[in-house]
Amino acid sequence: MIVILKPNSGDKEIEQVISSLKHYDLNFNISKGSHTTIIGLVGDTAKVDSEKLETNPVVEKIMIVSEPFKKANRKFHPEPTVIDINGRKIGGKEIAVIAGPCSVETKEQIISVAKAVKKSGAMFLRGGAFKPRTSPYSFQGLEAEGLELLKLAQEETGLPIVTEIMSPRHLEIFEQNVDVIQIGARNMQNFDLLKEVGRTKKPILLKRGLSSTIEEWLMAAEYIMAGGNNNVILCERGIRTFETYTRNTLDISAIPAVKRLSHLPVIVDPSHATGLSRMVEPLAKAAIAAGADGIIIEVHNNPEAALCDGPQSITPAQFDGLMKKLGKYAELEGRTL
């Protein structure tokens, strides 16, 4: 349920409405716009007398929300959410670019890639330290050592770190060393992990599950936000379909769909979407045209020798050329890169 207050209502009016509802054991999500204030009621609203509430002199109208996700719902928060990460923003006019290797392999590798992508205009450094792999015999990442190498690359470049967490037991070390905590596609419905990251204030990059619907994806975000962490960034990275030509099928339509349903920023991963480096450029362009707030791209200094996902990685030189092209696409959409 959403309570829309009359124009120019202030803190006194907000407190009056909340006080009249406190006995219902609800949570209140307050969203203040330039002229209108919205109070979202989260919890069991079935007992709330909406007709009586609407007679309150400061209430403009009541809306019933049918979708199961509340805090992530655009009706609760009409203005798009912009997440500030060390002065760099995701969700605003500027399109955020996150770049780096699939896996951190050596000190020399991660530092050289970090310097290259920063020079080309990347705002964030990605790199896997803990790697979820389909085969138990594949390279699983350098784990804690990988985080240390990412920190060294950050010291050299100043780029905020984006990397994936695999287990709740690693949360403390991630809070200390990572700027954006990524929840991978395989963990999108790891509800214990979602609850744990919901208790931190670190921004969370939530990738869509392999076969998840948009509603399931948004409900995963709701788990994080219900824990108190509203800094959620959604990432479309391709879903599993009957098509086998590409690794996954990028759901471009999910971008405008989610932006209609939710206020959370949406970014796109064209690297995992197809598993083919030659498709990264056209899909990155398409993502910007569809309204994505950012792109996350795998960049490796020697893709043929990469320990993980080499076929979908582009070189620093290719990334530099791509950034120049993407800047023009951003301009067409009235945005910057």
C-alpha cells in the first residue's frame, strides 16, 4: 500500500500519518520528491482501513500495490535511485563502465589491466577473486590473495573494486576490501547470502539468475533491501534459453521492463551474455540504446592465455576503441560516458 501526501507536505505531516499507523506493525518507506511525498507501507496491510486513512486531511490518495516486491518498486520510489560509490555514480546521467579480467591471476596482470581500462575511461575495476565454476576442476580463483592484488591495483589507479562474494562467511573481509559486492547469477536466490549482504551498507551488484524471471530477480533485490541495504544495482547478464549459438541470451527487453517496474539502476554484462568477444561491442551499444545505466566488460591483457573466460574477454586496445564508440551512443541518448 502507498500513501501519497498532499503537495508540499512536510515532516510534521509525515509523522502524523506514520503515528496513526504504528499499531499495525508495519515498516515505512518514505520517498520525498520535489513536490510530493510518498509513504510506502511494507508488511501485512490487509488490516489497514484505507478508506479511513484517505479521510486524513494530509493524504492525497491511497494506492494498492499488487506486485510482491515493495521496496524495489518504482511506485514506492518514483525517482530513479542513484548510487554514489566514492564519488562515482551509478544510475544518473553518466553511464558507468566497469572493466577488468574475469579472474585475478597475477599482480602484473591485474595492475596492467587496471591502468589500461582507467586510461580508456572505466570508472570501476572488476576482477574475480572467488570464482564459481561449473567444473570443480576449473580454476577457482586466488581467493583472499586475489583481494589483496585487487587492492594493489586500486592503490595504483584509484578505481573502486567490484568483485563477487560466494559465501556469507567472507562478508567481513569483503566489507574491509571491496567497494561493490557482486552477487553472481548462481547465487541470485541464495537467500541466506542475500540476507547477510542486506545487513551491510556496501553497494550490491545483483546479477540476474540463469533462468530467473524479472519478478524473481526483483524479489532477490527485495531480500537485500528488506535487510536495510537499499544500495542495489541490477545486472542483466543473459539468461538460459534453447539457443546454443551463444553462451546465454541477452534479454535487452529486461532493461526498459525493469526501469518501468523499479527505481533501481540497471547495468548490462555483454561479456557473459554471449561468451563471445566479438559480440561485446554490438551488445554494449544496444544496452546503452535500451537505457542501461552501465556496462560491465571483461578485459584481459592476453585473452588466449586467460585462466577463465578468455573467449569472451577483449583486449585493452579493443576496450579503448569500444569506449570511443560508446561515448557517441551515450550522446545520442542525452547521456555521458
